[in-house]
Amino acid sequence: MQRPTKAWEVHQQLPRPAARTPRARALKSHEVVLVQKAQANEWDKGTLGTFVGNPDVQGTAWDIGPHTVLFYGTHQDQSKAKDIVTECGKLWDWLGAPRPFTLVLWWREDPRHIAAGEWPSRKTVNGGWTTQVSSAIFVYRAEEWDRVFLHEMIHALGWDWVMPAKPLACWGLPARSNTVPALFEAWTELYAEWLWCIWHDVSWSQQRAWQDAQAVQILARPQARHWRENTSVFAYYVLKAALAPHIAELLLFGNGHAAERESILCRLAQPNVAALVARARHVTPVAMSLRMTL
């Protein structure tokens, strides 16, 4: 199995955290307020209001060590909650969470799929949110919940890179492209997938092939010729795939100074973006999954 860095081997040799025992209880008033405010912000485009409006959906609070999971699901889903919360506890310990965190998890079955002529959007891509250096993270899809958990924890722990607000000219996006000014998501997502593969012992070379295949499929779509997005499609799929072969260098480099960072981002990413674009010219768009891990 191909490993990208010695850091992978170090992580694999570390003993996995022992499972903590979660304890269920009713939600406290401030937790109810937290959930209500989250549902009102419309980040999920209104899907959560419909979900929690189902009379079969209920919320349960779980304490695990210093952390809390507020789990929303159907009666059948509630039977899975203890195992899910136990996994959260192990992931928090594995990441070395330095303070108590709260996860709000809406267990919605909503796979990420688009048709052959469809362009990725917030509705079909995203599965969670938080803010940098926050103590609360929010996940609203069952599919890939633990990969989204890792992604949002990177934000919450302040491990994001500083990135330019607009794509660098060297990446060759079409003129007057409209991208979301959150290109740091490329590194955050790449790091989350790398951690996810370590946690699940998934081949990084297979994950790399999946990243490239998704980037090519998106670039093959006609909409890529006049790039418009309402979520970080370029960062999540194309720039991430272009940076992924160089994760060893990126882990060593870190944030660095702005001029150095842009030089490295051009030198490392530009040839790979160009290669993905070239492959896309010979590919027919098909229906695809937008899930980011295998």
C-alpha cells in the first residue's frame, strides 16, 4: 500500500484511543437554542427544517468525556447513536482536541449525486459547517459524516492554511471565473481526506485516483468553461486534486510567507491542473457521486 509520507507511518503506529463510554441525556436549554440558531441560518438551504419537522425525528444529547454530541435522527437511527458518539470520542482524542467541543449531528440520508449535465452546488456537495477556532461543529449528512467531522475540526482547531482570495493566474481558470473566496478549503479538505484514510486504513493511491477522477469529471462539464459556483467546487475538487500528489511537501511547508506560498502553489499545482484539464477534454460527462472519499 502506497504511503505519502513518514507521518502516515507514525500515525499508523500510534495506538488508537481507548473508547470512552457515552452517556445519553435530554438536551439542555442552551443546547436547544444552539440547534435552533443553526437550523435558522439556512446554510443547508432549508433541508434541516424539513428533516426535524418529521415527527419521527428526535434529538438526544450524549456526553463523552469533556465533549457533547447532539444527535438528531429517526427512532431507527437513534439505535446507532451510541456507536456513532463513541467513534466521535475516539476521533476527538486522536486529534488531541484541546478543549471541550460540541457536535450537532443531523443524521440525514442524502447521498451526494449529480446527473451527467448537472453542476455541483452547495446542495449536492456540502455536509457541515463551523467557524475557525470555534467549539461547535455542525454535520447534516449521514454520508461521510466522519470525513466531514474531520474537515470541520480542522477549521475549529485553527489548522487551516492562509490562501489567496482569488485563484492564481497560473492555475488557468477561464477569464471572469466566479469562485467562492475560500480557496483554503483545498488544503482543509485534502488534510481531512488524508486523516480519514489513515483512520480507516484506506490506500492513499486509491484515494488519489478517486480525487483525480472526480476533478476530471467536473472539468469535463460544459459549465467549467465559464466557471460559476455557490460553494467551493474548484477548491474542494480541482485544486485539492492538483495539490494532493505533493502532500508531503505541503505538510512540511505549512503556511509560510505569502510570496513563498503563492510560488509553491503555482509550482506544485499548475502542472497538475493543466494535466487534469487535458484529460477532461477526452472525457464525456456522466452522472457521478460527489462524495469525497472512497
